[in-house]
Amino acid sequence: MIIANWKMNGTRQSVATWIQAVSNNINIKDVNPCIFCPPTCYLEYARRLVDENDYHIEIGSQIVNHSFEDESLTGGISTTMLKDLSVEYVLVGHSEQRNFLKESNNVITKKIEKALEDELSVIYCIGEDIDTKNKNEAYSFLSEQLDVFCQLQITHEDKLRSITVAYEPIWAIGSGLNAEKDYIEETHGFIKKYINDHLEWDKLDIYPAVLYGGSVNLNNCEEIISSTNVDGLLIGGASLNSETFSKIYNLS
């Protein structure tokens, strides 16, 4: 799974140009979906372009709100709205939303539950800040974020199979820094083991993919994806350039 997360960037023209260029330049792999997460205001436009041209790109939303449909939230976007747009994936728990929107684990749990109930695939983002890393407390920090899975009121196996974890160390997001291969390998291994030990999803033959994000670029993508425990990439800034993103996808 290779994901382009555009964050708050782009125009209708750049969305159209990117979708066409990437579709023409990637060697699509059934086992490695290409997922495009444009700004919310361009979701419907992106979906229409993909459908009209039969492109093999899947559409994801950068955000969903935890309020249910009977609650008032100016500017909110619900899972029902995303489904109406035929959006397939949604990012939940990104560090920027945790930080700026003060999202708690309780809020994130509700988001995941509602998304899964409405048949959206969830990409759950986790990651530690630099102080936590320097104090050698990253695993404890990540454990608390992973514990949202223990709170889920969903036990249906098919829905649980729609969860992907994206490990994005906060100190690497947009900084030009990225974790060394050994650090990524060990951390991804910890994440997978923690899920198996605490949720026992392995008994249901459920093994969530764990993606890496955080200043992924053309120079480091091959080394990162070569890590045994890395199952894909969540790409921010480098995904804005269609040529760069296409090359990263084809190398993955």
C-alpha cells in the first residue's frame, strides 16, 4: 500500500494533472494499492476523474469527524458523506490532528468504530515525538496509541481486516529527517508483536499491515521498503510531484 497524503495542498488542476500522470506512469500491482488522499474539497472531483477514466487509483480522505449524524458540527464530514462519495479509505489519528485538534484516544476510537461500521478502511497513524524518542520511551508511547484497538466495540473479523497501521515518527514528518532502517525495522516489529500479544488477532489470522511515513523521498524509499516489517509507505511532501511519487511506487 503506497499512499499519497497531500495535506493542505493542491488545486483542481493539480489534482487532475497528478491523477492522469500517475495513472499513466505506475505499474499497478494488485497486492500494492495506490491510494490518493487529496484535500477534502477535492474528494468528489478526484473520485469522478478516477471513475470516468477507469484509473486504478483508490481514494482516501485525510479526515473524518467522530460526531454522529444527529449531532451538529459546523464544517464536519461524516463517514456517511465519505461513503456517498465512494471514498474507500480514511486516515485517523494523524499527529497533526492529535496536536492541533486535540484528539484524544477516546475520540479516535469512536472515529475508527464508525468508519469500520460504514465499511471504510482505516489507516491508523501513530508515532512518537523527539523528546519521547530521546528518553527511550517510544515503545511506551506507541503502546498507549495502539491501545485504542483494545477499546473497539467491533469484533467482526472482516471489519478488523480493514485496519492498517501507519507508523510516522513525529520528529520525521516534514523535517527532512527519517528514521534509520534498523530503527524502522525494530519499531515495526514491536508494533506487530504488540498487536498480536494484546489483541490476539493472529488467532483470527488477522495481521494488520504496518506502513512507514515521515520524510519518505526518492532517495530513501528503497531502503525503507526493503525492511522486512515495512508493508508500505505513507508519503507526504514527496507525493505532490507526480513523477517522484510514480517512481517511488514503482520501486516499492
